[in-house]
Amino acid sequence: MVQTAITQTIKTLNDVHNKFNLRRTEDEQFFTEWFENLPELTQQEQATLDQIRDRYRYHRADGVLAEGAVNLIVVSRLLELAGFYDFPFKLRSEVSVEITTVVDDEILRGRIDFLVVLEQFWVVVLEAKHSDLNIELAIPQALAYMMANRHPDQPVYGMVTNGGMFAFLKLSQQAFPEYDISDVFSLLPRRNQLYDVLQIFKRVAAVLQD
């Protein structure tokens, strides 16, 4: 059986669609968590998010930020604010995964940047890239990692970011593999859209604990 790195095989949405018989849903109610019933943020949370945005802009102004810098300046802080470092969640990093494609029985291997686990169930997959990468290129990879969920009866959420742009994903395999993608949030506008990002994280965390 052929074994290949996910990064070599999955480069486009058509790749992940064809390899896993995955499709994007047309159901507008499939992924409402990113825009409905979002929690209010405290003034302290907003101040912290302003600091994260300003710090990112300060370092990004000198040029491209490596993936490690994006994780330190932005991603790790967001995970902390969302409560993913604390009970009942467990955070794992650099998680090796293996998944067999549906179509050609090919084994794909990869490594998840950040994985949030709740009672041994995968709940959030995060894929972080260097600041110069278009996050659209990271979405197919993230979906492939999400397909490796060992409990396909449970939906999995994902986020892709390059530090300056963010998009959320939801994938379900309950009836057949399908997913949807949120709006893209950016640090370019004057209004700090990290507020939206944290609200979505906190909403997802609440849904997972219901």
C-alpha cells in the first residue's frame, strides 16, 4: 500500500474532495456556531486581543513571520483565552496522523500543529502557517487532518491561520463526509477582528461541553 505525506498529495479542495468523497454542504444550518449566539467579551479580553493584534502588526511590519512566531504571538494566546489549555480540554501539539483514502486505498501521513481533545475525542484541529501563505492553501490540508478523526460519529471543528487571517471549518462524517467554512477574518481592518475569532472559539467550546 502506497504511503505519502498529506502535504504532497493534498494541495487543492478537489484533491481532498476526490480522495475522501468529501463535499461542501449547501445547508446553511450546518455550521451556525461561527455566527449565532456568540458570547460577549470582557473589556480585559478585548484589551488582550488588541495587544495580540498590535504585536502581530509590529513584528509583521519587518517582513514574513515564520510559523513558530505566528504560533507564539497569536495562536497560543488565542487558545489560552478560549480556555483550551484548561479542564475539561487537553491540548496536544505536533500530533502524527495516518488516514487511508477512500478512492485509491492510499495511506496519507501528516502532523497536526495543534489538536484540542475533550474526553479523548478530537474536537478542534488547528493548522498554522507562516504569515506569507494564503490560508486558502491550508484549508485542504486541514480538512484531510480532520478526516483522520478516530471517532467519525463526532463532528470536528478546525481553524486555519497565517497569523493575520483566520477561517473556521466544521466537518461531519455522520451520514456522509461534508464540511463548511466560515467567513475569513483579518487583522487588516481598523476594527480588531480577533474579537470575532475569540467569540467563535468560545462558542465552539461551549457547544462541545453541552
